Amino acid sequence: MADTRTMAFNLLPLLCGLILAPFMIGVVNRTKAFFAGRNGQPLFQLYFDIFKLLRKGAVISRSTTWVFRGAPAVSLASIVFALAIFSFSQEGAALSFPGDIILAVYMLALARFATVLSALDTGSSFEGMGASREVMLAPFAEAAFLILILAAAAASGSISAATMFSAAVPLPVRILMFVSLFIVLLVENCRVPADDPNTHLELTMIHEVMVLDNSGPDLGMIFYAASLKLWLFASLTVCCIMPAGLTGSVAGDIAMRVAGVFCVSVLVGVVESVMARFRFDKVRRMLLFASALSSLALLIALGATA
Amino acid sequence: MSDFNSVFIPLRNCQQYRLSEVPVTSSEALLEAMAEQCGNGGHRISAFFALEEPGVGHRLIAILADDRNGQLACGSCLLRKPSMKSISKICPQAQLFEREIAEQFGITVEGHPRLNPVRFHKAFSGTGVWASPDGKGMLPSVIPFKRVEGQDVHEVAVGPVHAGIIEPGHFRFQCHGERVFNLEISLGYQHRGIEKSLVGAPDWRSIHLVETAAGDSTVAHTTAYCQILEALAPARDVPGSGLAVRAVLLELERMANHAGDIGALANDVAFLPTSSYCGRIRGDFLNMTAMFCGNRFGRGAVVPGGASRSLDGKGIKKLEKYFTDSFNDLADAAGLLFASPSVTERFENCGVLPKDLAKAIGVVGPAARASGISRDIRKDFPTAEYIKSCIPIAQCDSGDVHARALVRWIEAENSADFILGHLGDLVDHVAAANVAEPKLQPDSLVISLVEGWRGEVCHVAVTGKDGRFRRYKIVDPSFHNWTALELVLKDELIYNFPLCNKSFNLSYCGFDL
């Protein structure tokens, strides 16, 4: 009985993510609409869009190969994989083993790799530009993220995602991690000020331009994967300031973190509403700043454990 | 050194001259004098075009403007053979005019650095310079684009079908990574043959052709056309209230478009609040235009002899309230934009057009004023209402996107004061009588300049013996300014192209005619 209960609680965060992630995009859009003085699109719009796209046929350019057709599925699968590792409760995660965090980071990288390859496969000059921009930013974002994970590992003495973001990590480290992770979230999920998810200008896009040629179910998968990725980063951000055991009950913890994720979406919406997009070269500097914060967190964590 | 006064006669804006008063010189003398005056004489080319002289060949007519002294000059020459020398290498602002002359009349331009078609249409008469042996016309944008070759160099082709709902045009970038080496713009997709259709005019269709020369500058183009008809049929008096309605409509057009541009610039840097509010505010100003004539772009409002309608006392009260509210909203939205450091960071040093370059290529309108050139028809060559009450001119020095945005906002402020100050003049309006085919002075030439929201709108009419147009030349401000967009992109990041493009916001159909 206890085993079933534990398993249920281990799966629950993952299920929350898989079901609620598109809703999160709805919250971001509603927040932006509020600042723009509009009513905004329905909160469930992304669900409608994904279902609509899944029912449609896909148009596939003759100049593409199997890489282009396979990429959306590969990237969705990798992100679900990473999410399974990163969605944890107090008792464990859907998928958990020592060192799982490294696999999760690689899964995120694999998703990016697949998207970039598929963009290059189309041969379009726009998509090539997007791919080049994506891989130009990736090393900086990954560095910030990896140093942050090192800090969490050093402070908690664990190398598994489920136990890494725990109350054992000192508060200053967690606050630094929160800020750094939020910056990485903005860049990784093509939000303002790093990218503009609403622009129609193919010359300025980063992430959107790489999927210009995708349509139908492929595009639906890409949208869904993007929302899962946002959920993943938002829930990690929340975990930095809401470590396990804060409410005392496992269910309470999960509920609070889900609420926290929606608070992060509102925060993303507010950031998008009050500032303009950065110059491209400044996005890298912003990521270097995040890396610096992560390094500082690592230093403090090492000092605290020494 | 050629003698300026023997080649050119001084002209005034919107005044009728006998064509025989315009001196006819040799083409060498005219071209040399043009290059000299545009180089260091303080002049720029307002219009440069050809017309057919039956039995002789072609006549070239050049109209130069000296903004500082408020002086226009007109010179001409006869071409017995369809060939002329290019002055583009020493006078860059002539390059597009020369290409246009070559395209319209099949006149070969010797020594032109990049002799490509402008609008890809057949010549008005004869075979034309680019006619293929099979007699078929050219396909748009099929030209030898400048190419950069080598490692890591790539070419980006954008358009003519774009991602947004905008007009068609083709942009060819030669890039090295994110850096643009060269941009070439190829237009002509919307060529409708307006100039050719206006030969033999005026008739009942003419005003509608002019109204649609550039849809967002309807009032400016129609005012320029009406001023020409009024100069050529001087018996007709334009009532003061008619002139006031025209001026108010012209400033409303300016405000609507400047508001829209400020919002669009905010949208291009993803600055949400200003971008969403300005779209609505632009619509408000368009609706105010519709209060006058029932059309949001001012079609049918300006007619020869004045304006078709005005507002009564009650309508003016309503307009004043509506206008004040919308302007206050615009002030809030623009204030937010210019107060945001993240926006300023994107706007400053982006797409810089230095003053020297702007002068050399003859840029007009807000783009010129943002580069520190004091150039505004309302100040330099005022007509009608602008003689009575002068409007302050907005100016900036930096020549970047920020300057162009700021100039637009200051101009909107000045226009607002002008409109509110002139609401009282709109009453007791006498509607202009509708004369579809007025009798015009024969063998005459008139130039009519109007400062539209994009810059100088220039119309030139030449009438024949029968009092009908032998040639009607329209120069939209976009004709001067597209070259500026090509040049500011040199060494700019391709990422910034949409922002630079929007900061000029040029017309495709005004260029294509």
C-alpha cells in the first residue's frame, strides 16, 4: 500500500507537468494581455491549437530528409525524458538514480540538437540563421545551468535531481540559483528580453525561425514540447525557493509547487510586458551574468560544506 | 563652371509658368550644372524627368530645391538622340532618377554605376533599354544582384511575399554571419502606371488615381494635385476655410501615421504597452479624418477649389474632445517608450544615417530631419495655411532609429498644437464646386510641393496646347529615401533590419506608382 502511495506521489508531479504545461503558456499570455489593455486569448488556447494541429496533415518540403521528419518527435521525447527526472516530490521522482541530473541535461541538449539539425535540413537561409543563433547562445545558457547544478550538488551532497533541491541547501545559495535559473528560463524558452515569441519578423527570430517549415502534427509536437520545457524550467526555479518539506505533507508540497509554477508564469508575463527585447549580443552578456551568479552560488555552497 | 542663371530659372511653389520661360540648354550644360549645384551649391534634386518632344526627341526637365533659401530652380535640355551622360557618380541622388528616365523613355544612360530597371515595366514608347528580343517584358527582380563570395558569406532573400501584412518588395542581403555587407532592394511589384494614365488628364478619374498613389498619404498627394489644378486655372479662388480643412487633414494624416510608426517601432523591439496602445490610437486619428469625409484615409476630402466638406460647430466640439483624449493617450504611450532604458538601448546607434550621406542622397522628411538636416516644405516652401501660421520643425542630430522615433513624436506634438489652433477656422465652410474637367492654361509648367508625413511630395505638371497634361510627374518621398535604407544597413546587424526598416517606414506603392 505504501509503495503504491509513494509511486503515485512520484508520478504526480510528472503528470501535473504533462497536463498543465500548455495552461502555463495561457497564463503568460493573459498576463501580457492585461498589461496591453486587452482581454487576451482563452487560457486554454494552446490546448485548442495543439489538438487542431494534431488533426491536420503536414506539408513537408521535398528538399528535406528524414532528419526533418524525425526531429519533432525526438525533441519531444527528450524533453519528456528530462521532465521525468526533474519532476520530483519529497519521496523521489518518476525516474531517479544517482547522477540522473547529467542525463537530464544531455536530454535537453539532445532536444536542441534535433531542432537545430532539422532547421539546417530545410536549407532555408532563415532557418540556418536561427540555428546559428541558437547554438551561439546554447553554450552560455548550458554553462550557467551546469554551474548552478554543481552548486546544488555541492550544497546538498546529492547528485540526484530529486534530492538535490532540498532544504539542506543554504538560503543565499538558493536565492542566487533562483535568479540565475530564471534568466536561463527566459533565454531557453525564447521569452523577452532574449527573444520575442510573438514576432512575425523572420530576420530577428531565434527559436521560432527554426520551425518555420514545420506544420500539422509536427508543429503540434513542437508547441507541446516548448510548453513542457517552460514548465520544466519554471518548476526547477520554484524548487529553488520552495524546497521539499515546506508544508509538511507531500501532497501539500506538490500543490504549492504547482501554484509556484503559475506565479513564475505571471512573473514571465510581467517581464515581457515592461521591457523591450535586448540587442542580440546583450543576451550573451545576460547569460554570462547568470553564470556569474551560479558561480557565486557554487562558491558559497563549497564554503558552507567545507 | 557653368553659369547657374543661364541654365535655371527660379520658380515658386504652386505657381504657373509658361513652358517657354524654362531655358533650354545642352544636356552637358544642364547635367554639369545639376551636379555642381547638388554637390556644393546647397541644392538637391526634387524632380528629374523626361518628356517627349514630337519630331525632336526628348526633353529633360530638372527641378532643384534650395531649402535654405527657399528657392526652387528649373532647367531643361533637349535630347535629339536617346542617350545621355550619367552624373550619378558625382551626384548620387540622381541615380534613381536616371534609371527611371532610362526605363520610361528608353534613353540610354552612359556611365551609370548600376543601371538596373526601377519598376520593371515597358517603356512609355519605343522599345526601351531593357527590352528582350522576343518583345516580352522583364520579370520583376530579375537583375544581377551584387554578390559577395567567399567562406562564411551567405545570401538572404526576403520577399516579395512577407510574413506580415505589408506590401510586396524584394530585399537581398549579403551577409557575413549576422553582419550585413550589402543590401539591395528591388521594388516595382505594385506598378500601376499612374503617371502614364495621367497624360491627357485631367478628367473625372484623375483625382482618384492621385488619391491612391500612396494610400497612407492620400491627403498629401491629393493636395499637391489640387494645388496644380488651382495654379493652372487661376480664376478659381480657394476659400480660407477650404485651405484650413486641407491643412488640418494633412496634420491629422501625419499624426495617425506617426502614432502608428511609434507603435510599430515599439512592436519591433517587443515593447508591449506602447505597441498595443498606439495601434488603437492610430485608428482614432483615422476615425477623426473620417468625421470630415467618411473615409479613414481622407479620400474624397480634398478637391480642386478647396475641400468637399467641413464640420459644423457641434462636430468641431466633438472632434476637439476626441482629439484631446487621443492625443493624451499618445503622449502617455510615447512617454513610456522614451522613458524605458531597454528601448533606448535598442534604438540608439542603430541604423545610423550620417548627415553627409543623407545630404548626398537627397533624403527628405523626418528621416532627413533626424539626421540634422533642416528640410521641411512647410517651412521652406510654404503654401496656403502654412504661410499664415508657421509650424515648428522637429530636428535631431544622431540620425539613428532613436532620432527618427523622437522626431516623429515631436512632430506629432507640433501637429497637435496646429490642429487645435485651427479648429476655429473650419466653420462657415463653402464646399468647392465640383468641376470634373477644368480648363487649364496651355503650354505651362507647375510644380507643387507638399510636406506629407513621410516627407516631400512633389508633383510636376506640364500642359500641352490643348490645356491637358502632356506629362505628370509624381515623386513620392519614398523615392528619395529607399536608398537611405539600403545604405544604413551596411555593416549593421541583419537582426536590426526590421527595426531600421520601420524607422523609415517607406511606401512601396508610392515608389512603384
